[in-house]
Amino acid sequence: MTKITPQPGILDIAPYVGGASQVAGRTDAVKLSSNENPFGPSEAAIEAFRRAGFDLHRYPPTDHAALRGAIADAHGLDAARIICGVGSDEILHLLCQAYAGPGDEVIHTEHGFAIYRIGALAAGATPVEVAENERTTDVDAILAACGPATRLVFIANPNNPTGTMIGAEEVQRLADGIPDTALLVLDGAYAEYVEGFDGGAALVDQRDNVVMTRTFSKIYGLGGLRVGWGYGPAHVIDVLNRIRGPFNLSGPALAAAEAAVKDQAWVAKCRADNRRLRAWLIDVLEGHGVPCDPSEANFILARFTDADEAEACNAYLLSQGLIVRSVAGYNLPACLRITIGDEASCRRVAHAIGQFKEGAR
């Protein structure tokens, strides 16, 4: 038996599994499992990516200055306190690597994004799961779970996979109440889908214990390029840059993301289309007897009678070439997460769920 072993905690990690993208025997499958923008990236981002192809022999810049500047201009932030990563996932991992280790605790909510637990275990820390209140972040429960060993508190706002969010006053109360030795991490992967929402940037500017992460994978339609960013106090960004890989983002990814963030008209259009189609889909599904929580993201959480019904509906949708996301692994066995696709996709999935419910009667 080998004596070569990984660090404690790593073998406790269940590898992350992305949303399925194919259905055997179907050529017309519709993928609604990964919260991708069905309209794709803006033309400006595509053109920037195309032009960057002529410089594939060049190393990318290590300081990401142009992209950080474009992000700062778009959101009114301090470019010096922005860090860019391989999706926001990398920044979440860097935070765990830098601030948590053996004997430390990392708090996340019971339906929170899987990477929080994975990042904590990879760093040798102990993940602490806290109950939510009707699938919504419960600030009191988080504060009650905090203790001397707490180093990081992760919340997604809006949350994935529930789509629910808490208001600025509750986030402020959470930042006020966590231990002095802990960082509050606001995962804003879906922040752009909320009209007028800054993802917590103003709170970051007011405090030294709050970090915000964002991504280009969702509303910007650049999931295939893996670009994310974070905004935090100078002391945190300095630490993360010390352990970040110097060439973590490719030249084409940097160019496309810079062009994407400058095209806020495309963002506004995608947000409006998502809001309209999301409201329509929620209304139709509720008419079929499938309630959904109010969602502020680009997906809905469809709730079924029990786990058996959710599993049966998922199987029926697959038979119709519709790929949604089972969220039993997020402690939601009676639910399915459905990405808001284009209008044709939304109509197709709504019709199929209606057929399923009719057949189940």
C-alpha cells in the first residue's frame, strides 16, 4: 500500500460535476443546466477574441491592467483593488488558500455553491454548513455558527441554486457581526441580473473585512473562456496577488472580457430579456402546479411534491431532449434548477413540464 498521501481533507472532496450538455440519441437537445447566457457574448467580445488570435505566440500581461481598468470604469471602482482570475472560482480558491487552513472553519449555507466546501477542504480547513430559511440566506443562523475558528464566510447573493437573495441591510448586519478575524465573501456571479445592484461593492469600500467576487461566465456569455474578478480591501488583494499564477488568464480571454465589460448595452439587453422570460416561465410552471421561489438570477428553482416526482420529471425532460439540473447534491432533492434560455427553449421546457404533470395525474 502506498505511503504517498494527499493533504488532509482532499480525499473528502467530491469532485465538482458540471451540468450535462448532451442526451444520448438526440441531436436537438437544449442545455438548460449550467446557467449560461443563451444569447452568447456580445459581438464586440467575439471580435476582440478573434483579433487576439494573431498574438497567440505572445505571453499575456501579468497585471491584467487593461481589463482591471475597464472593470473599474464600468462599475466605478478602484482598479488597484481588483484581481482577475480563472473564473471567480479561482479567486474563491485563492481566498481559502490564503486565509484558511487546518484548525480553521469556513462557513457556507446549506444550499450554497459547491466550490465553497471544496475550497475549504482543499486548504485543510473545516467547512461548516449553516441552515437557510426557506431557501434564503439566514444571517442569524450564520452569526450563530461563527466562532473563534471562523476565517471565511461565503454567501452567494443572489444564491445558486435557489435564485434568492438578501437585502443590503442584512448583508451589512452580517459584515458587522462576524468575528474580527474573518472575511465575508460576497459571491456575485449573478449580480448583473439584478437591476441597479452593485454586488456589495459599496460595502467593500466601507470596510476591511468584505470581498466581492464576480464573473464573466454568466450574463457576459464568456463561460468558455473562464474569466472572473474580485474586489476587496488593498490588504486582501495584495495577499491574493502573491499566490495568483502570473499568467493565469490568456490573452484572448483578457481581450474578450475587456470588450465585453465595455459593452454595457448588451448586458442591459440580456438582463431585460432574462427578466421577461423568467417571469413568464415562473407563471406558467405555477399554473402547472410547480411552484418556484422568486428568483433574481438567470435560472429558477422548480419545486416538486417530493424527490421521486422531481427525478421522474427530470427523466421525462431528458426524454424530450431538455437538460436541466438536478440539485439533490445541494440538499434540494425535490427540486430542479432550470436555466432561463431563449424564448423557444422556455416555451419548450414549460410545455414538457405541463405534459409531465398531466401524465402524472
